[in-house]
Amino acid sequence: MSLGDEHEASGGYGGTGHTRTRLPDGDPYGGARRGRSSSRSLVTVVGVVVLLIAAIAFANRGGDDSESTDTSGSGPEAAPTAASGERPVESGTGGIPTGYARDEQGAQSAAANYAVALGSAEMFDTAGRHKIVNTVYAPDVAAARQADLDSAYSSEDFLANIGLDKNGKAPKGQTFVSRVIPVGTKVTASSANDATVEVWYTSLFGLSGERATNPVSESWYTTTYQLTWTNNDWKVTDFQQKDGPVPVGRDQQASTADDMTKAVEEYGGFTYAR
């Protein structure tokens, strides 16, 4: 995330070669530009997101904490940057693609699509969260994960800090945005019944609309998913998240509240990877 008083209208960081995002006239979204108060707001937003990541990580603890190893005896080879893969699955559960091939490509597709679901705004709605958890998690861990995630996502203090009410709803006139956009996947270990897949992605998170206290910002993460083959499909048993890799930001002006809200309403997210 890179919103704050560091963003100016031109130039880089004193000849260092780094670039910065330029805000429109006035802080997103609305109101006169403020000095260092925006930096303090950024610290608050970053802290809140870190708390959520920690809550999710805590909710997904358990089982074998040992690191996965590459069963091939050597590190994974670099994959081409172009899209690749077999014909997409034709089935789905509640809008989430399911029914993947029992191979490495199928495991990568499952991990990427499950990342999209687990990082969506629907996770902040009780009914939507239960549907996602029951779809992406293995049956023998879904119930325990659901209880822990319910606790993490229903904290009124946490919801208030990110600008939502106790039911996970955005204020009137604002839209809550939480989207995961996978950039690439990598299998680090696999067998007939289990797979470890890393998903590198960018995330959009915040509120769009006038007077939004936490404007939509961008972050980069890599999540490692532990998958198991059960009921003829790949399902999640655990995952771990870390920051980055983070690319250098270009010198682009941040969009206005109206433009961001319009984009969120008009551009639907993708539900199938590979």
C-alpha cells in the first residue's frame, strides 16, 4: 500500500529511481488534502489489514507445521509467463469453480480460484463466508475453520476499524472492495493425493465512495496452499501467507471516488485461473 503524504505530483525519490503514485487534487475520496494525517490513516489501515492476516493465519493453524519439500529432488523450474493449461472445469459450487483435474495443473487452478474466493468481500458476510468455507476446505477441517473464521471476521472492533458495521456492511453511499487477482502459481510439492501450491497475487482492499476513511489500496502477497484430493476434487487443508514479491509502483495518479466506485460496479472479478 502506498497512500500517504509521501505521494506528490511529480518526480521520484530524490533520484533513487523509485516512482510514486500521484493522488488527485484532494485525498481519495473527497475533501481538502491534509498533511501528515493521511500517513497516520495509512498506518491504521496497514495495521488493520495485518490484524486480519494474523487472524486468518491463526484460524488456519493446526495439523503438521513442518515445511513442505520438493519431492522431485530439485527446485521448481521457471514456468513461461504466458497463460497455459487444460480446458477449464465446467462445474461449480455457489459460483466457485470446482471439479479440477487430479494433476499439478488442476491443483494450481484450484489454489488460484480458492484464493479469489477466500479473499473476496463475501468473506465478510456470514452466509457468504460459510458457503466459501464449505466449498474450498476439505470436509474434515471445514467445520473447525468455519468457527475460527467466524470469530475473526465478526469482531465488531475490527469491522469498525475498516469502516464496516457489525454485519460487515459498508456505510450508505460507499462500496466495500476486497478482491484477489492471481498473477501466477507454482507447485512446490505434489503426490497423487496432496499438493503444495504457491499463489502470487495482488489484492485490492478498502472503501470506495465519498468520505471513505479507508480508500481502496493495493497490496501484494504470496499464499502457500496445502491441498488434498478428497471427494474427487482438490480441497484446502491449510495455508500460510507472506508479503510480496512487490513490484515498483509507477507514477500514476490515483483515481477519484467516482471513478473507483464506477470501476468496482462495472468490472466483475474473474473466477477461473488457467
